[in-house]
Amino acid sequence: MKVSVYDTFVPKEDNTEMHFDILVEEGTSVEKVYQYGKAYLKEKSIADVELSTKECKFCHIETAPEKVQLEIKSKGFSIVELENC
């Protein structure tokens, strides 16, 4: 499966910046990507963050490993936590 990777940066209340990637099946609408990002942030108790092209940008397309493919098939997206998550 080919996945689109969206590089995402969100400011946190402690003046750090959360950095994570949102991985979705290639062809997923950007609006859906933002919904998935907001769902992930809600899981992390970060609410009321708007996601736009300022915070969340398409980066590249890659072939996903099996674990990521299974996660995308089950919930629509996968998150790669990079910094301050």
C-alpha cells in the first residue's frame, strides 16, 4: 500500500512543539487528514487546535510496512510520533 505522509507541527501549552506524521492511504482528502490529526490530538488531551496547511503539510508518498497498513485499514490512519508527543 502506498501512503501519503503529512508532516505535522502543533504548539503545546508548555511552549514546546509536538511533531508527528499522519500516514493515510494515498488519495485520502486533506480534510480527512485534518480530521484524523484532530482525533489523535484529542487522544493526547490537546483540544481546540485547528489543523491547516500551516501546521500539517503533505511531505511525500512511501510504501507502508505491514503494521502501518493494518492500522490504516482498521482506523483510516497511522501516526508516527517524532517529538514531544
